[in-house]
Amino acid sequence: MVFDQESLKEDIIKTFDLEQVPEDQRDKLIGKISLTLIRRIFIETMEKLGDQGVADYEALMDRSASQEEIETFLESRIPGYTVFVEDVVTAFKAELLERAA
């Protein structure tokens, strides 16, 4: 499950009503939101994997596993991983919108 950066960017612009924000400021905001979101997904994924899963994930990283190997690993350890990530994204956006209100 590779993130489509352009779709993520468009979703952030639409969700947070950033269409009228000057492009340079909008790009900075999108960068910060994206980085925070990716960190959130990583943290929640590691929590879901548990200690042994994290150790196995680190072993994959140590041997420079391909993106495909990592995705296969995550799907095998967290059934429905794509839905899991979508749920994290939805919750994250809801949190930000609530804070902004």
C-alpha cells in the first residue's frame, strides 16, 4: 500500500479547506500535516505489530527489504492493513478538524 502523494495532497487541501491559502503557505501546511500523518500511521502500525512484529519489521529494514516485501509483511501481520491505515487517516483528519473548530 504505497501512498499516492498527489491524492493525499488533494485530500488535505479539500478536507481542511486550503484552496484559498497562498500556494507557498499551503505547501508548508500540507508538508507538516503529511509528515504528522505518516508518523501517526507508523506509530499505530508498530503498536499493532507488537514486540515480535516490530523486531521482524526492523529485520526487514536492516536488510533493505523492498517496498513490496514490507507491504506483504504488514498485510500478513495486520490483516486488512489498508483498511487499518484508512481508519488511522480518517481519525487523524477528524482530530485536526475538531481542534480547528
